[in-house]
Amino acid sequence: MKKLFAILVSALLILVIVLVIKTLTYPFAKLSDNQPEPAKVAISEKSISRFAKGVQFATISYIDSAENNFSVYDSFRLYVRNAFPNVFKQLHDTLINKHQWLLHWKGKNASLKPILFMSHYDVVAPGSSDPKDWKYGPFLGILADGRIQGRGTIDMKSVAFALLESADTLLASGFIPERDIYIALDPDEEVGGIRGAEKLAIYLKEKGLFFETIYDEGGIVATPGTAEGINQNIAFVGMGEKGVVGYRIKVKGLGGHSSMPPLESAAGRAAVIMQRLEKNQLPQRLIEPTENFLKVAGAGMGFMGKMAIANQWLLKSLLLKQMEKNPQANALTRTTTAITMLKGSDGNNVLAPEVEVVINFRILPGETSKDVLAHIQNACKGYEVEIDAPRIPVEPSKISPANGRGFEMIKESVEKLYPGTLVTPYLTIGATDCKHMGDLSDHIYRFMPVLLNPAEQRSIHNFNEYMSIENYARMIAHYSYLMKNFDTKH
Ligand SMILES: [Zn+2]
């Protein structure tokens, strides 16, 4: 008995030693308590005003495109063309499907795969133009408080103008890129890219193009404190993005008067199905960008958190349970289930013969909308239902690798512009236009080189959106660096 006890104790001791050693040797990011200031980058008055004037065009995109004022799109493009005469003299530009704009800058070496920079010039509606909500108006393009104010200043006319500024400056210096550079300015990212990026992808495929790297939005540099225990900036680079599908379930039952109801109503059945779907969600998984992100986030955690990350061979389920409790972390680990719409009877005393439930799923890369459908069918077992997807599902993207020139370029540039920043691969939760580009490159990165505090992050798609001049100057420097140095040998 004593011997058995001794064996157990030593086994436990060995286990603890293994856990501790694995924790201490795990490749967590090296943290520093000192966050240096970002680089100061010079910017001309002309660059600032070219961008600010571009904000004045209310290029709002609506789900129902009949609501769009396309003449504003036309005048915006005319404005841009006149604002950057040299760019449009030297780059070839094409208009696809009326409003999708593509610029082509020919490089020296046609045998190299080109790179594509993507931005969109549509914006979401301002929600209000009340001065109480928008201190400087959504479409006045005012320069105030050291910032360019208005809708689209972050998301994402800034990138469109920064790309044009970069090309303009490089052209003026006589620079010719090694490989071809393409710049896409999309007209309907905010409503899914059906008229823009989707058509662009078809056009590029027909041309037989395949890109070395594609850059789009979908990550930012976040200020210290974004992750617990980390007093440094974190640059989140989206390596992939989740898909989205809304399924509508029509649950059948017996309608009629409420005075003689059946024992089980359609609404009651729908409730059971909803409970099943919430209680038994699609399984959690750790995909590569999230594993890489945990190396950074884990560095700021206490020893127990670090131990769970470093010892997934034993503690993975514990780690996933912990992540599940936080909605943001949960979204990184699974296809999420959000019951968003319900429709039943309109009358107090009327039984609905059919109850409609709409559930919005954000699909984790590795699963498809078909997997989600099978999951729903399983949850509906025993009931008569009809299931459909009112809008075309968007499948999740592929995951781009955390190495190679395209990714290294982002790291190099961030180190120069935002010294002391931790760069981490990440999964972009929202959708971007490059979801349409999956067949056009194996290296697609979603990242906007701006340092945003939590309030600035919340201003996206909200009131009082602005871009600080410092951020805009660094944005131009970032894209200039990428265009200029992609093929510089190190
Ligand atoms: Zn955007």
C-alpha cells in the first residue's frame, strides 16, 4: 500500500515537473513594460487635404443598391482622378461593373507574381447627421483637433488615399517596382462586395492572374492594455476570416384558436430547437492563427493561464472551457450561434401554424455552411421543419501562412513605425472584401497600419469617426515601404 502511494506521489511529482518545464520553455512572446512612442512621420498639407476632400463624398452603400446614389460614386472617382494626375497618367486604370476600380502599375519583371492592395471607397450610413452625434459632421471632411474628421476616415478611404499617395510619391522619385502592383478600390465592401470585389475576382481570374500577396483591411495596431497584462501595442494581422450564414428554420405545428390548443405548439417546438442549438453548439477548435495569438496573449497571463496554453496535450479542454466564457475568445474557437430573429403569431389568442427562427452563424475556417446545415438538421430531429438560407452563405477563408515575404513586410514596417509592438497572427471575425480573393493568392493579409485606442476602435461604423494626422502619415509610410521594399534583398 505504502509502495503504491509512493509510486503515485512520484508520478504526480513528475507530471508537475513536466507541466512546469513545458510552461517555462513555451515560446511565449517576450514582453517589455516599456512601450516606445510611434515614429513621427512627416506629411504634407497637400496629402492631408486630398484625403479630407475625399471624405466629403457620401459614398454610402446600402444592401438594396437601389438606394445608392451612384452619381456620388462617379464624382468621387472623378475627384480622385483629378487629385492624383500623375498616378492616373502612369498607371493603367480599369472600371469593372461600373464602379469597381482597378489600377495597374507595371513592374520591371513580368515573371514575378504581382501584389494586390485592396481598399474600399464605400462607407456605411452615418446613422445621424445631428451635431450632437457628429461633432464635425459625417461628410464635411473637416480638419480639427489634429484629425481628419468624418465617415470613412478609418474604414477605409484612408487606405485608398494612402495607397494613392504612396504611388504618387514613388512615381515622382522615378521608382519602378520589380513586380506589377495592383490597387483595387472597391465600391460595396460594406454590403458584401457582390457588385465590386466579387466581380473583380472574376476579372482577375479571367486575366490568369495569381498574386504573390494580397493586402486588405481586417486588423489594426491596438494600444497597450488590449490584452490583459500586456503593456505594449499589439498589431493584429488577420490571416483568415470567418464565414457567415443565416439559416431560417420554419417550425410547423397546428394553428388555430388558443382556447383549445394542442399539447405542443409550433412555438414550443421552436423553443426546444433553439435550446438544443444553444446548448449543443458546434465544437471548439484551436486553429493556427489562434494558437499563434495565444503565444502573445498568454505572455501577459498568470502562471496557470500560461500552463494551460503550454500544456495543451493535457489541459486543452480546460483552456477551451476558459476561452468559451469570454465572447471574444469564444468567437475565435468555434462557429458561433446567434439566434437573431423570431416570428410567430400576431394575435394574443391565435396559435401560429408555423414559427420562424433565424440563426446567424459565424463559421470557423475548417467548417462550411453545409456542416452548419447538418448540425441544424440534427437539432431539429423529431420535428417537421423547413430550413433555408435567405442570403447566399459566405464560406470561411483559407488561412494564410505566418511566414513568407508578404507577412514579413508587415512585421518589418510595423517595427519601424511602431517600435516595441508585438505582431500577432489573428483570425478576422468580421468579413472583408478579400473573402472573394481566395483563389487568387495563398498569402492574403488583413491589416491596417494604424494605432487605435479603444474609443477610436469603437468609432468605426459609429459616430465621430476620425483619423489622426499621425496615423495617416504612418499609413502612407507603411504602404510606401511595402511597395518600395517588397523585392529589396536583405
Ligand atoms: Zn472596411
